[in-house]
Amino acid sequence: MIARLATESDIDGILQLQALNLYKNLSKSELDWGFVTTPITKNQIINAIALQGVFILENNREITGYVFAADLIFFSLWKIFPYMVSRFPKLQFNDKAITVDNSF
């Protein structure tokens, strides 16, 4: 297995893996194994790749996993993230306040 930064040539594989694991495409028993809640579009993947924020795991040239990492401005496109940020004032980690500036 290889872990690496994604390139635009990986987009179709990322979208296929996303579709296989998207919560609305899974049965109740399949949901127990985990699922993707937030579908990401091709254009959003392109933008995240440009930020060097998409990492993939590949096995025999097949994408078997991916991770999106970006700042909260990028993720503010989805409703759950502004809600999460609104909870930051109540949260700490190692006695430090969690803020938009120190989280990723």
C-alpha cells in the first residue's frame, strides 16, 4: 500500500470510493462499518488538491482510502462545519482553547 498526495488523475477513483461509502448508498448493516456523510464534488476535490489537502491510500493502483484536510474556511461550505466552529468556545485540548486559528 502507498499513501501519497492526490493528483487530478485520482479524482475518478476518489469519486468512486466516495459513492461506495456514501451513507445514502448503504444498507443499515453496512452503516455499522462506517460511512461518508458529506459528498464532495469534482470541483471541490480539484480545489482541495490544489491546496495539497487530499491524501490517498492506494493498493495495486486502486484507491482504497482518502483524507481531506483543509482549513475551516474551505469546509465552511457544508452546514455542519459552521455549527462545529460555534462550539469551539466551549472546548479545550491540553488546557488550550480550540479556535479557528489553531484547528485544521
